[in-house]
Amino acid sequence: MTTKKGTKVLTEILNIQGIKVIQMSQQPGIGIILQVESIHRESHCHHCRTKSNRLHQNHRYVVKYLSWGEKPVFLEINRRQFKCKKCGKPFSEKLDFVNNRRTYTKRLADTIIKSVLSSDIH
Ligand SMILES: [Zn+2]
């Protein structure tokens, strides 16, 4: 069980805009799994642009993030699906860091470069 203070620190380390860490767990033989979700309570309907916070379903999936030491880190993302109040259609929330793969890859590269540089200094 991760403490509230612990997840706050992890959110700061992760430093992905609009995303917070809600739980961290270690899976033997797999690595570290960070459960993350959007900090926003609502999203805009893709069909009519109406803001909605009526939760329809939770869609969880896991992406490989990077490695801390020898442990691979995975993000378990909860991409929520809302049901629009106006047009009644379900829609998935937009998660910028997942949709924009170029930014995501760049962030990975930056992090790796930084860790290489800091290990040179010590
Ligand atoms: Zn709608």
C-alpha cells in the first residue's frame, strides 16, 4: 500500500502533466507498476464537445515507461470512458501523453540522457 504522501512524491518524480500516481506496486519478475490516472474529473465529448463527468467505464491498460535502476517501470493507465449528458454517446477521455507518442518518446530520451549525465558526474 502506498501512502498518500508517497504517491504525491511519485507524481512529482513522474512529472507528466495532468497525470497523478494513485498506487505503486512491485511485481516479482516484472518490475514496478505505477497506477496513474488523469487529475481531471471531466472530459469533453468528441461528438458534441459538451463537458461530461458521468463515468461510463474504466479502461485499464499498461505501457512500458522506463527503468529505475534494473527495474522496468510500467504505467497502468486508467483511461476513463464517459457518457455524454447531452448526446448520450460514450467517449474516452483524451490523454495527451499517450496520444502524442512523439512527446512521450522525447520525454523517455530526455530522462535517459539525464540519468546518464548524472551518473558521469558522480
Ligand atoms: Zn455529446
